[in-house]
Amino acid sequence: MPVNKIHAAIQFAALAHGQQKRKGTEIPYLVHPFEVAQLLTAEGAPEELILAGLLHDTLEDAHIAPEQIEEEFGRAVALLVLSASEDKTKSWEERKAHTVEYLQRDAPYEALLLACADKLSNLRSIAADHESEGEAVWDRFRRGRAQQRWYYAGLLRAFAPLQDTGMYQEFCVLFEEVFGC
């Protein structure tokens, strides 16, 4: 895999996310797309998917235009990033229901892998913070534990085609740790 594309995506993501922090923490946001790319790399994902992992939140969180991603990294990467982006003009419930429905019905395998890596990274953070903060962790989210459980349970069902991957297996374990059966 040519290092220059990965390097370019790292720089692009770093500039796009700037000084953003992970929700409710002082951890630089950039840790999240790096972890997503690492999870995809560990699964043996192709370069375009790893690039999309690095860039997956630039549209909705950094207000980058899809055309800019396509110009810099190609149409396939831009389409994958679009597949991982939510319409922030809609309510939380509408966005999450749409995401779960898309993943269950329409998402190609690579989009499922990208979404699983993204949501696993988020669930890792929630699990670590839940361990140290307890139920107070839910205060940093727009919706509380019950709504988050509903969303992550839907994701768990949507990710079933990935059951042979390490990401899916870890997702299952963390879901049970955080939310119970």
C-alpha cells in the first residue's frame, strides 16, 4: 500500500478535525479516525477502505464537501465516506433509525466494515468511560442509556454478516459489557 495516500489522508483528517475533542473528554478527536483505520487495517481491508476510515467523519463533523474528498482520494473513497455520514438536519432518532435501516438493507459489505469499525471505536470509548465513570457516562450524550442501547442493538443486528470478523466479535462482547443482554 503506497504510504503517500495514507499520509495524505492522515494530514487531511488532522487539518479537518483541528482542535476537536472526543465527546465529553479532552482527548483529541483525531484518535477516533486513527482507531477506525487501525481496526480496518487489522481486518485486512483494502486501501480505499482504510482511507475512508481516516476520513469518515470529515463530512458531518468538519463540514468538508464530498467533492473535495473525491478530488483528493477518488470516487470510491468519497462514496464510502458518504455511506458513513448522517444528515445532521434530522433528529437523533431519525438519523439513527436511518443508519440502522441502511446497514441492514442496503449497505455493501465494505460500508458495513467501515460502519462496524466506526461504531466499535465509539463503543470502546463508551466501555472505557463507563468502567471509570459508571452511569454518569450517559450524561454526555444527546440520548441516555436506554436510547443508546436501542441504537447499538440495532447496529449489532445489522453487523451480523460480519460475524466472522474480529471487529464484530469484539462489538458483541463490549455490547454485553456496557448494556447487558
